[in-house]
Amino acid sequence: MMRIIKSIGLFSFLIFISACATSGYNKGQFNLYSIDDEKKIGKEFADQLLSEYKKKGRVYNNPQANQYINQLGQTLVNHAPEKKFTYHFYLLKLRGVNAFAVPGGHIFVFTGLINYCQNEAELAGVIAHEIGHIVARHGTEQMSAQLTASVASAIVVAGLGLSGVDPSIAQLALDVVNTGAFLAYSRKDEREADEIGVKMLYKAGYHPEGMANFFDRLHKKVGDMSDLEVFLSTHPDPGDREKYVKDWIKDMGPTDQLKWDSKEFKAVKTKVSTIKYPKKKDKKK
């Protein structure tokens, strides 16, 4: 039985990763995993991811770029509302405009994201958002919800089967239980991570408009998915996010002296802009 539960947990974890889980955060939130569990699961999964990316030659091993992304990440972490985890930042040699968080303090950043960002404040905004997911424990919350749904859906299908219901109807019920309740939940998580992130930016001395500007440019390019496809398919409408980020900024203090850019960012962006990615395969018509 324990092996089955663990398998369901791993499956739920993979669903969470492919779809993109205090004082003020995590109070009353449903979570089956302790902080120690989250640290252990996160490390194991991050190690597995790194191993797979290394086999494919996708880990970016440039010392200057890795030092930069870690310094930037730790600067932001120092201003996080909670520090329950030790954070690690990894650079992946991928052209996509994206970054993702693994529970327990592991954040993966695509070199394509650095190349897309116009300044350090924009890049810091995306990383702060991912830190927000970890602070709010969205990963293990989602795993907990999926585990509960998996058990519930199995019960539903078993019950329908006893009644002689058409198997296609039973499968539909399973799909509703498994996924129908989680679209809004996911959007709620994204918004919470944005709010944590924009406040973190401000406290760390970065202009929070960097996050809003990033979403603004994404919103204008929605019609051209290309390298933005992964980001846009796993995140809510960037136009909506830009609006509420700007609303939060109105409630903050003066922003005139806050940082937009740095020579370090420009140097790393110049370096990653020379990366030669494999040519894309033509999509079959």
C-alpha cells in the first residue's frame, strides 16, 4: 500500500512540474508533506532533473553566468517573507523563455529567459515569482491535492462501475475529479507567487515595474508562441497579471531610486546570446 501511495505522489509531482505548491502564508492550507519531507523530495527530484539535463547537454556550465544567477537569486531570497529552505539556482541551456521551481528550494532558469529579458529587474521579477511558489509551498500543496483527487476519483469510478454505468461516463467523472477543480487553484497560486515576488523585488531594491513590463511584452507576443510557448501554456494570461502587479505597486513606497539594470546582467546576457541551440524540427502539418 505504501508503495502505491509513493507512486501516486511521484505521478502527482510530475503533473505539477509539467503544468508550469506561516506568518501570512500556508496557514490553513492543505498539505500532507512536512518541511523535512519537502526538502528531501525536492532534492531527489532536482538531482534527477539535473542528471537528465546533463545527459542531454542542457546544463549551462559557464562559471560567470552560474555565479551571477546564484548571486541574484540569493539576494532576492534574503528578502523573502519566510526562509524555511536553502535555495539553489541552476542554469539550463534552453532557448525557451521560462523558469520553474521544484519544491524545497530548487529553481531552474532557462538561458532563453535571460536573453529575452531587457534588464535585470525583469529577470529578477521572474526569479522572485518562482521563489514565491516555494515560499508558499505550492508544489507540495498541489501534490497533496492530486493525491487526494486520485483516491477520490478511484472511488468514484469504482462506484460507477458497480452501477453498470458506461465506462466512458466513468472516465469523464474521473477526469472532472482529477482536473476540473484545479484550474482556478493553479491561477490562485500564480497570483500569490506574483504578489510575494513583487514585494520581494521592492524590498531587495529592484524596481517592481520590471515584473509588470515583462508581462506586458509577453502579452503583446501571445499571438507568436514560438519560444514563449512553454511559458504561455503553463501560466495565466500575462495581461491580467500585469494589471494586478501594477495595482500592488501603487500601494508601495517611492520607487525612483530602485534598480533597473546592472553591468553584470548585460555581460551575462551578451554571453548567453551567443549560445548555439539545436535547430528546431519542422512541425508536421
